[in-house]
Amino acid sequence: MPARGGGTTSPRILLRRLREVMAGAGSAQQRLDTIVRIIAANMVAEVCSVYLLRAGEVLELFATEGLKPGAVHVTRMQVGEGLVGTIAASAQPLNLPDAQSHPAFAYRPETGEEIYQSLLGVPVLRGGKVIGVLVVQNRTRRRYTEEEVESLETVAMVLAELVIGSNLVDPREIARVDGNATLPLRIEGRALSEGLALGSAVLHEPRFEVKKAIAEDIGEEKRRLEAAVLALRASIDRLLAEPDPAIAGESRDVLEAYKMFAHDTGWFAKMHLAVESGLTAEAAVQKVQIETRHRMQQITDPYLRERLVDLEDLANRLYLQLLGKSAHVDRESMPPDAILFARALGPADLLDYHRAGLQGLVLEEGSPTAHVAIVARALQIPVIGRCEGAIAAVEPGDYVVVNGDDGVVYIRPGEDVLRAVRQNVQLRAERQAKYAQLRRQPAVTRCGERIALHINAGLTIDLPQLDETGADGIGLFRTELQFMVRPTLPRVGVQTDYYSRVLDVAGERPVIFRTLDIGGDKALPYLGSNDEENPAMGWRAIRIGLDRPSLLRAQLRALLLAAGGRRLMVMFPMIAEVAEYQKARELLELERQRLTGQGKAVPREVRIGTMLEVPSLAWQFPALLPLVDFISVGSNDLSQYFFAADRGNPLTADRYDLLSPALLSFLRWVARQCEDAGVPISVCGEMAGRPLEAMALIGLGFRNLSMAASAIGPVKEMVLSLDVPALVAYLNRLLVAPDHSLRGRLLNFAKDHGVVI
Ligand code: PEP
Ligand code: MG
């Protein structure tokens, strides 16, 4: 037996022979037996064996040339067990000159393999999943060449076609491979947008399957590949030429990377070579993709890894191009209860899916400040991010539950989970119907106090909520959101149109525009990031606005123009001292004078206020209050600075309760100071939207609350059932208590007094 192997027959001839066998007579088993013989001869190996995956994660020896024939259908091992099991578990090839010294080697006496020293095994893949393992072995100690590894991988692709095309393994077993694809699964991620959704899984990027690996006409395959590559390049160039690729769901960086790879002749040449060796264009794309994956596993540099992920995405697009399908799921044919699974998603794509009826979203990446999360919250689509492994674990059409409140996704949930979820859905629906009925009813307490309820907004899609919730106005318009969903700084004209539209929709209802609150965790791609040690206390919001006055002035100009002839309300974020507020106000005044000088229409009334987010500002109230038209408490930031506890850090975010006597008594003092000075005050942080917290705020003297649109119903219900004097008397006694939190006592008050929380 020759000790060296490899390349005695050209890959093209080998593939042709395999095709003849596969198309020839005989049972699938007989053809498989012939195939292992041909491969062994071609690779000059003494052994060639095929193991196929069966239900229960078991790999079974299905055919062999060289091992004892009696071992066929007898030798079985678990995924992860022995060398073959290791290859299946990792979906990676193993190339071992001395297989028996490998720690995973498991001796199986019935095979008689102890005389073979070297081993090369590759996974047999179908649609990215392992369905078997193909192995060659030699007596002598040797490392197989790179070409031999590639050649065996190509053969494994052909083999996958035979396994799927014949009934070697029951197709139901194949559908079940890759772990427990039929078992319920619970994956914890990060809750990015609250709510509950049930429905059928849809993959944003459909998995592709190579149906035919061996080319019938190599010339034709070459032409198909070339045409697909050209079309792919053109489609990427087209996307890059769009003025606003972020709106198409792509970041310019990713597109530039796509472009680089799509024009990379090396990438194309590899696929070309694979077609030359006798593969179809689809199989060639897959082969190069598998190689890319191998390289990816070895790379530790996160930036390069990311680029290789891009390359994998590009291969998917190319494959779909070959099939003449669109790169993403066809929105028209989406099931009405679709739950989308994606690695990442752009905000515009989400809007598109929303129009097609999307119910929920599961992302493998994503963060709460990702644009997609902000938009999803506005659309009330539950989203779970950082759900590692979710895409591989789900099959299209699987029943899925997304619990955006807890950050958990249930794939193929069991009856117990479903029962609890259905109950929850029913309760939610009943509650929503009740809130809709309250829409026209003013928020007046049992004792006759009118509480103003406003919504927080930031995107055009928020605007219909004004009518839908019956809110009194927009208490916080986060202007930065519009800046964040764009790849470049919006020009004054674009900003003006946008703010004007907001005012048109609001009509007589007040809108408080907050100037750009960026920095910290809200990054703008075009402003560059400076890695700050402590971003929450860093260069953000008004600090950026005052240091880069042209940015702030442009925005103020747009606001003044948009409100020409109307009333404009503007507030500044993160003001820490009166001098900052005065500087910001001066910029507004400068812009107003400039526009008047140009004969432009300016607002008939301008009201200027500040957020109270930094405690130091409260210590300057005597100087501040005469200068402001209103104040809004940003309790999200105020509490993190008040307690010195990062709101984004899970170890500290919940450490101190907003309902602590310390914060509540501080807020009562703030409310009283403002009342005495005749300055309207509101609360626009998240606490205003939680019924119990909102109740406490009313007890402290606040009569104006601004919250997420979805909170208006629950808070209004609480207001309608509240008796303020009883609460004030109770709360005043408690504020001197040394307790960590008054939450329990306030809950008891609500229960005893029939307040709906
Ligand atoms: C706040 O800090 O409470 C607030 C409303 O601002 P944001 O959450 O946008 O920082
Ligand atoms: Mg804030």
C-alpha cells in the first residue's frame, strides 16, 4: 500500500465518478459502499468510512472500506465521543498523524482500526448542520495535505446530497439532527423591548441548502457563478450609492466591507476553482463558505472576526442570487404571526417587517440603545437581544414565545409554558381594551385633581400615539433619536421639516423639544467616539452642545424655523449649573435674532426650560428658577447621580430604589421650590410611567407626568382611583423613615385605599 496519498486522480474525474455512482443502479447502501471504495482509492488511503447521524445524537458507521465489515451498522458513538464524535460536535475537520495519541481517541475493537495511525475526518454538512462524518485512515504516520483536506470536504458535500436524496436515514431523523431540534428550548437574552409575542419563527436570512453538488456542465456553472457575482457587486454598489443606507438597514461600514470582499478576486478565484473541479456554482459557494468558517474559528481578533462574519453574509447573498431569491425573507409570504430571528437588524428593516405584521424579534446581537431597540419600543414590538445560538437552534416555522419583559425566548415551548403565556396574553388584551376606553376620559383623581399625562416621543411613528392614548401633549421629545437613525448629521432643512411635522400633528397640544442628548451610551456614528472611562459622567448632552456650538445652534435654528408663528418649547439636557443654562439660552436668543434679521418667521412664543438630571442644579434654584419657564425631572439620570450608581450597570442599577425616602424627600423639596416660585414642573423619567411610582410623585406634589405611550393607560387608571389628601398625609409621615425603600408601604396604601396599581 502506498503510504502517501492524494491527488492521484484529479478532483474533476473523482466527482464525475461519484456522480455516475450516485445516478447509477443499486440501493442507496450499495452506492454508498461503492463511494467509500472510490474515495479510498482516490485518496490512496487504506480506510474510508462514512458515519451518519441518527436520532438521539448517535453517529453510526454506515459504510467502510478497510475497517472490518462486521462493524457496519454496529459501531455507534455519541456526538462528542471519540474522534468521529469530536468532528461532528465541532463541525471541524481533524487531521491527525497519530490519531491514537489524541485525547479523544476511543478504541472500538469491532472495527480493527488499531493498525491505522493517521486519520483525516471532515464533517458532512447540510444547511450548515452536521449530518455525518467522512473519515480516511492510513497505516503510516502522516499529516494529510491541505489539498487532501479540501478534496475530502468537497466529497463530503457530494455525500450529503446522497444522504438527503436517498433514504439512507429516515428523513424525520435528519430533521431532528443538530441536537435537540424538536425539544423545547429556553434561551435567555437581554430584554430590549417589552411585551409578549407568540408566533412562528422566520429567519431573516434563510438558510441555504445545496440541492445538487456535482456539475453536469462545468461551462454553464461558470457562467452562472460569474453572472451571480456581477449581480451581487451591482446590488452592493447600488446600496452604497443610496443617500441613506442606514435606512435600508445596513451600516456603511458593513457595506464597504461587503464591497471589498465582493470585488476581491481571491474570493472569487477560489469559487471559480471549485467549479473547475466539478462542483455546481452553489456547491462552490458553500465550499468556500465552509473554509471561511474554519478560518474564522482560528481568529481571535474581534475586528477580523467581524469582517469574516460579513464575508459569510456575503456568501449567503451570493447563494440566494444564484437561486434568484431575494436576500431576505419575502415579506409578502411571511406568516401573520411571524417572530423574526436575525443576527442584527437595521431600523428601516424593522419598520418594513412591522408593515408586514411582525410580532416579535430575537437578535443574536443588539443593545438597549441600538436603533432597532428604540424603534421597536416605539412600535411596541417585543425584542430580545444577545440571544446567543438562537438562530442555529430554531427551525423556520417553529412555534416561539418571546417574553420581552423577562428577556427570555421559548423555542417549541411545552404545554405548561404555553398555558401560562396564553393567560398572560389574554390578560394583556383585556387590559388594552380597558385602556382604550379610558382614552377620552380626563385624568382626574377621585378628589378632583387634574393630572396632566404626556407622552415621551422621538420618532415619527410615535406621533399617532398622541391621539391613540388621548395624552395631553408630548412632555419629552427626544430629538437625538432622529439623529441616531441616520448615518450623517441631518441638515437644518431636514430637521426643520421634521420638527414642523411634529408640531402639525400635535396641533394645540404642547410639545417640549429636548435638544440633542447624545454622548454616554447614545453614540452618533459621525461624531466619532472617544473612549471615556466613565461615559455617564462624561462629555455628553449640553456639554457637547456648548463645546460644539455650531451643532446646537443649527438645531435651535431648525426648531425656531419649524415653530414659525407658533409656540416653541425647548429644554436643555444635563444642565449642571445655571451658567450652562444661560449659555444655552443665549445661543437660542442669538439664533432668534439672526432669523428675525433675515425676515424669517419666528415663533410667536418661546418657552425655555431645563431638565433636572444633575443634583447640583437644585442647589442653585434661587438663581435658576427666575430664569426658567419650566423644569422637567429626568429621574433616570437624576437617580444615578443622586445615588452615584450607574444606571447601565446591572450590579448597581437596582441597588437603590427610586421609592427610597432619600430620593422622594428630595423630589418633594424640588416640587415645593418650583411651586413657590410659580415654575411648572414635570417628571419625564421612566418612574413617571410606573403606576406605583407615579402615585408617589403625585403625593409629593407633581401634577404633570410624561411617559412612554404604553404607560398612559395604566397610569390613568391609577389616577382615576386615587385620593390625594389621604396619600399626602400618609407619605409625609413616611419620608422621615430610615428605610431602604417605601415600596412595600406604598403598595399597602394602594391596596387599602383601592388604588389600581
Ligand atoms: C432621564 O434621564 O430621566 C431622561 C428622561 O432622559 P434619558 O432617559 O433620555 O437620558
Ligand atoms: Mg437623561
